[in-house]
Amino acid sequence: MSDGKRAASAPWIRTRLRTAPGAAVALAVLVLVTAFLAAAFPRAVDAYETKGLRHDIRLADAGRSAVEVSRPQPGLELPREQREAGVRTPELRRIGGALGKALPDPLRADMSSVAFGVRTLKPVLATEPWLPRPDTVPPQLSYTAQTGLKEHARLVKGAWPTTPDAVTAGSRAVRGAVTEETAAALNMKVGSTLRLPTAVGGPLTVTITGIVAPRDPGGSYWSADPLVRTPSLIPDPASPFPQNYWTGTVLLAEDAGPALLATATEPSLFWRFPPDASALTGPDGARLTAVVNSLESGPGLLKVRAIAGDTAEVLTGLGHIVQANARMRDAISPVIAVAALGIGSVAAVVLVMTGALIAARRKAELALMRSRGGSLRGIGGRLLAETAVTVVPASALGLLLAVLAVGEGRWWPAALAAAGVGLLVCVALPLRTTLQHIRPTLHGAREDMVSARPSRRRTVAELTLLVLAVGAVTALRRRGTSGGGTDLLVSGAPVLLALIAALVLVRLYPLPLRLAARPVARLRGAIGFLSLARAGRSSAGGALPLLALLLALATAAFGGSVIAGIGDARDDAALTTVGADARVSGKSERATLPDELVRTVRGLDGVRNAAPLRVEFGVTMPETAAGGGGAGSGPDDSGTDTGADSGGGGDAAGARATTMVGVDPASYTRLARTTGLPDFPSGLLKATGASAPLPEGAKSGPERVLPVIASPAVAARLGKEQHAVDTLSGNFKVQVVGTVERVASLASTNFLIVNSASLEQRVPTTLLLTGAPDPGKLRAAADGNGEEFVVQLRSEERARYVNTPMQAGAERIYLAAVAAGAGYALLAVLLSLLQTAPERKTLLARLRTMGLTTGQGRRLLAFEATPQALLAAGGGLLTGWATIVLLSPGIDLVPLALAGVAGSDTSPVTLRADLWSLALPAAGVVALAAAVAGVQAWWASRRGSITELRAGDSR
């Protein structure tokens, strides 16, 4: 300028943000959502692992979870005063405090429930005549003098046990208390006395001064040793006859420990520390296992002995609890990793697609800057700066929202994930944009996929990915995920499969276009030919958009199939346990249902079918049948093994045991058809001829031959010959006429099914119901016939399988994976269509000047988007289905579906292709593509051709 002053220049970043605020806001929102998902995933995993570890420790039996330090009584070689001082409360409290402080991290004790004192290891035979003797055997009692009785109990009757005078080893009278349950079972009351023999002098007399009730019966103070709270009637192991006797515990005064030193009860000192799980986290599991191992037999034990004495030892089952939790976590982690890698890959591809869209919109601008001497470094730096201004705050906000949404979890994995999202966008966008302008160009090459020929580098890359995908799938099929541990190559197998499918489909995509263009070119209308030509030339059908769609659809299908497999496994387990929608049976195996109860239940509203069964366990198999087959006896009705291999010289009694089920063929066939059990050949059990029903009161003779349907294991042992069996329902011969894999209400693989009408005793023991009867009325009908009948509902049994935080958390992650996969798939479609939106609008404007109507323009855009949408939808269906089929043999969903539930079936649960998870996202892709094309055509029709053509000459 003439005055020598420099012209003012506007800041680049501010100018760019003001010029295109919509694009900046859209990019920030996408980064925000992606950073939130990326940061929330590790925190969600940490949260459910933390809740699972705390849940397992808190719900475990207090006797297993508590860390107990014990040592024998002070040695007899010590002076009497020193021995007495070693078991008094002040010394025990000092040692207990030191032990609590010495517990290594992350193990911490719940100091409010810590108990310590002196107890007897050898029960004492109580000979008082007023004590109950069920089988003429006197009870055996234990004694404990532990601290904290007043804090953990409330006084019901009498007074608290105290020690008015200092108790020594020579004391012969102390005071004690018992719980309400102990007092009721053993006929104790305030003022009752018990005598313990001593080594020297008279017996030690214990006077019951109070009866107490626990404040927290399930707490560690009362549950670590259940006999402290509740007495037990146990069998006498030394008696040759079945005799039972009572055993229980008397709570002595807190300072009465020295008196036990004179008895022959093997007094022992103990300090019990229940773990405080509130501060534990999921990653602490490995450290906690190492700490427990050290305390049991390692450096930690040496520290304990330095405080409590050289003879101290540490006893706890906490290590086994933590190890069981770790096994479930290791079994779930590989399955979760599949979802994490799938969604992460989809998100990364969508972010790169966003960068490609921005680069395409700014291609002319950057080409102009490059042609006027702009350096790649300068252009890239400006792009990095303007991208970072929006991306970095969006990533930080996504991290903050993830921390607020998921309260528990480590912060640094979430921070790394959010930072990775921001770094990917900040690097990918400038890099992709600048690489397109290494050489200044005046005009771009055609993007016609029909004429494009893949390079050698692309072929090598595709073959390399193919080898990796095949290796990953082979490894997963051979090893599976149930072995524990996470292998990124194995977990990334669905991602690699989707990548290979995308590359193959992109190569094959021109072939149908070329074949379809020939006949369409001969037609009179131009819409079909133009749509095919545009579909082949458009960059929306490239490898990157198709890869994003296939990844998203495959991940959504995989996640949906996991959820469907979990639900099916739980439904099957509940059906196996109950047998139908509801079951009425006796509490004992031999209890029979009265006719009145059966009639009442049949008439309840909601009952569609009632199938009476007579189930008899432990039916003795013939000697020849038991030893003549090669199949094992299989599990009993509880799912446990009843014997060894029958042909291998195992337990003969176990091999000969089976279960006989008497059924009404008609009602049982309806039950099997309704509940999805294998087809039941009821015609083979017709009660005719030798198996005709017996007259009332008639006895079944051994000459009667009843046709039976057996399990495959029993059928292999019995063969086709007739075999005599002795049952509570009569004595007869059986002959196998068919086999079925399962029978309702039994998990056993050893069973015989017979027509109950052919039995001598045909009164049912179980009634299976289908339909939706009212639970209250059903239980009322059962209770009206006595308290010996129980009602089980399939819905209640099904609800038992969703009670662990680890299972519920993993299932929520897969639900989120399905939703995120579907969302990213739709976003990929939108981005791919938006990338070519200016070209479409310009094309419509030019064609309208040549006479193209509005309806023809809409059809043109719809037909142009259809091939890409159908390719993505069909490829997604195929990829998702192939992924599930290929990976299902190597994935076991038992840890997610059934683990942690007592009595649940633990047979492998494999993946299955879920139709809705495959079809819904694919249909959404087609619907969204059609909707976007229609909106574009409508919007273009509102603007004039002159306005559109003057906006720029976009090819």
C-alpha cells in the first residue's frame, strides 16, 4: 500500500468456522458421540467387573470369604499367668488391631464386623438330662468367648453374660448366653447350667444368663460359624446305625477365655476379618489373589506370625471366590472384545468417511491454494489447526459425559480412548486432504468403477487380509473363547471377514452393472440407463462406505445373535428345570398328587393343557443290561453323574440306576409340541394286548411286557431284548420300541418312558401345565391339599439367570453394540450419499433444462441409490450370517447365560443367526437410502435450474 501499512488479514480459523459453521458443528457432534462411546466402553467394563467382584464376595458364605487367623492355646511350658494374659481381651485386641493394619492392599477388613476371642475346637459331650436326645445320643456343644456380642445382638431374656471377678484357669464358674434358636432347639432357658470337665479339679460350670437374638443374622459375626447362631441335627459318624444328635455353640462372657485353658476342649485363639468389598475394583482381582496366596503360604504369613505368634495360620476361601470371578471374567472378555473391535472399527471408518466428505467439499478450494504456491505443510497445518479447534473440545466433552454416565471405572483407559478418537480425526482429515494435492491438477480423473482396474498393490493387500481373516477364524474355531484370555486376532475375526467381503464385493460390483446396462440401453426411456451409469461412476459405491456398512451390519448381527443366544439358553434351561410353563409336584420324590388336586388345577383359568407324570427315580436296571453296553449312565435328574461307564468296570450300582417316567401319551404329546420338546411317538405306547390296563386292584406279573421309549444311552444298554424290572409301580418286563433325546422336567440322560395306564400304580407324582395360570391361585390350590406340594413356574426359574452384575453388564454392552452398529450403518449411508449430493443436484438441474420432469428426477435418484443400497444390505446380510456360522463353533455363551446359577445346565451354548438382527439393520440401510434420495430430489426440485447451475460447475 502507498502509506506503507500492511493490509489487515482475518484469522484463518475464525474465518473458516464462520464460513461453514454447519460442517464444524456436525463434525463436533460426531466426534462427541464417538468419544463418549469410546470412553464409556472401558468404564462400563470396569464397572460390571467391579460390581461382579463385590457381588461375589458379599454373597459368598461368610465362612469362606472371611480371613481368619488362628493359633493354638499358649504352650503348657509357659507360666500360668503368662498363658492367661495371652488369652485375655486386651492382648487379643492388641494383636487384632495390628493384624488389621498389616493386611496388604487391596485387602481391607470390615472393622465393624471383626471378631476375636477364644473357642473350643473339640466339642464337649453334654450329659445334662434335660437336653434333647433325638436318638438317645446326647448333644455335643462348643464354647466361644468372643468380643462384640452386645454390638451384634439384642438381649431377649435375662442379662448379658459378664465376669464379675477376674477369670483365671482355676475358675470353675463362668456365665454365657445362647441365641433364641439354640435355646428353642436344646430346651435351654435363663438359669440353665452346663458342665465341662477339666484336667484338674471339679468341672467348669457355665450358667446361661441371657438369651439373645442376632441383629444381622446373615452377617459375618453370626454366619462365619453357623453353629453360633443356629444349632444343627447331624448324623453320628461313629454309629453303625442311623443316629442323629444335636450340636451347637454357647457364647461365653468376653473375658471368660482363661477358664477354657483348664479344659480338654483344645481351646484356640482366633481373629476373624470379614473383607470390606466396597473399595475393591475389578482390576484388583489379580492383586487380591496374590495377596491371599501370600497370606496363606508366603511372605504375608511370615508377617502374620510375627504379630500373632509362630504357630499362627491363615485360613480363608476368599482366594477361591476371586478365582471363580476371574474365570468368569476371562470367559466373558473375549466375547466382549468382538463387540468392542467391531464397533471401534465401524466408528473409525465412519470418521475417515467424514474426513473424505469434508475433503471432497473443499477439493476445489485447496486445489486453488496449491496451484498458487501453497505448501503441503502449510495447508496441512491450517487444516490441523481448524480441525483441532472443534475436535479437541468435543473429545473432552465426550470424556466428561462418559465419566458422569458411568460412575465407576478407571479414568485413564477412558481418557486414552477419547484421545484416540480426537487424534484419529485430527490426523486423518488433514492427511487425507493434503495427500490428494501432492501434485497440482487441473482436472480429476473419472471415478467410473466399471472401467477401473485394481492395482497390484491392492491385490496383494487384499490377499494379505484374506490370509489373516482365515487364520483368525481357524484359530477361533479350534480354540474357542471359553479357554480364557483375549486374543485381538481372534476377536477381530468378524472385522476381517467384513473387510474381505467389502473388497470382494467392490471388485464384483461392476459386473452386474455392466450386464444390466446392456439390455437397459436398448429401452426407450433414459432413466434406467442414466441411473446405472451414475451408480457405476459415483464414488458413493467405493470400498470405504461399503466397508463401514458391512462392519456395522456384521457387528449388529453378531451382537443381536449373542443376545438371542443368551435368551434361548436361559429359556431352554428354565424349561429343562420346570418341564413346562408350571409344575406341581411333591416335596419328596415319592409323594403322589391326590385326584382332587389334579382336578382343581386342570380347571384353573389359563391352563391350556395338563400332563400328569409318574416319575420314579433309582429304578434298578437288569444286570445284563447294566453291564452289556458301552454308554455311561449319564447324569441324574440334578445333572450330576450317577455312575461310571457301564462297560468299563465302574460303579455297578450307578450304572444300573435309571429314571422311569409314566405318561399319558395324548397329553404328553400335546405338552411336547407346545414346549418345543422333540416329537414324541405316542403311538408306540398304546396300552393294548399284554400292556393293556390292569383291573382295579390287580397285580402286575413279570410276564407282562410293556413297550418303553428310552433315552439313547438306556436304549444302547437294553437293546431290543426284553428285560425284567422291579419298580414301585409294579414288576414287569420292558422292551425298547423308540428313543427320544429329552423328557420333560428331567435333565437326566438315563430314563424310560412308559404308558402310565399300563402300570399297577398309576397315581401321578408330577403335573406339568402349559398356559398362563395365575400363580396365586395355583399355589393356593396346592396349599389347600397340604404343605407337601410345591409349585414351580417357568417364568420365575427364567428370572434366576439374570442376577449377576457381570452377566447383566456384559449383556447391556451387547445391546449397546447392536444399537451403535445400526446407528453407524445408517450414518455411513448418509455420509456416502451426502458426498455426491452436489453432483446429483447439478445433474438434475442440467437434465431439467433438457426436459426431465420432477417425477423422472425422483426416480432417477432412487434408481441410482438402489444398487449401492442393495449391495450393502445384501452384503451385510451375507457377512453377518457367514460370521455367525463360521464363529459359532468356537464361542460358548455359558458364562454370559447360565454361569453363577446353582443347578443350571452348563452344556455349551453356541451362537445362532438371529433373523431380526440380520434383517432390521439391512432394511434400515435400504429405507434410509431411498429416503435420502427422495429428499434430495424434492429439495432440488424447489430450487431453480439457473440458481443451481450458477452455484458452481461441479462434475
